[in-house]
Amino acid sequence: MIRVKVKSVSSKEEEQVVIECVSMTQDFVDIRNYCLSKGNYLIGYSNTNHQHQICFDEILYFEAVGENVFAYTLSDVFEIKKRLYELEEELAPYKFIRCSKAFLICLLKIDYIRPAFNGRYCAHMKNGEDVIISRKYAQIVKKTIMEEL
């Protein structure tokens, strides 16, 4: 059984998470990555071209449309000034994985996955949207889910 201790501190600079474990199992790696993602963000642009900071843990998936990449949260869509392959590399530790040529999804933000046609799958995201997992990426996504979640 894991014990959890919470201690109040007087300033933001003193806030920290300490992990004490016998060995660094995947569960502890996931906890560490989750904690590290809380302070990390991307710069995104709304449809009114206003700049916003979007925390990694708010993003459900990314979609590439032509030359543009969009980040989807529960309620908003933001344009990101990066390529999908750059985001794929940068966000891999935070459970983001490529699921098709045009999509990068956060495995932690999937409600459920159901079969679709022709060996494809459909990931139902927490914002109610469905994202197709193509045949090319289906086995990789399935393997990653089984190993890491």
C-alpha cells in the first residue's frame, strides 16, 4: 500500500513532490511524468489570434490540417506553431502517441476505444469527439496501452 502525505508550505517556491520508492516502477514513472507535466505548457493561438498558455495535461489530442496543427482541450481549440512530429517527440513522456498520419492523442484522455471498419479503431475522447486510430498505428497504440496504462 502506498502512503500519501500532504504538508502545507508557506510559498509557491517551496512546493514539491517527493517520490520515495524501493524501485522506480512504471507506476512511479507515470506519477513523476504527471507531476512534471503540470508546469509544462505550449503556446497556442485562439481563433481570434490571441496567445494562450495550454498546459500539457489539458490537451486531449492534436490534429494536423494541411500546414496547421491544432490542439484540442475539453472546450477549446488552439493553433500550435509546431509540426506534429515535433510534438510527438516532445510529448511522448506525457502519454501522447501518434494514432494516424494527422492525429496525436493523449492516452490518458481516452474514454474508450471501439472497433471501426477495415482494421481501424475509434478512440472516444473525454470531450465527446471520436478520433480514428488507423490500421498502421493500431497495433502500436494497443501495445502502448497494454504496457503503460
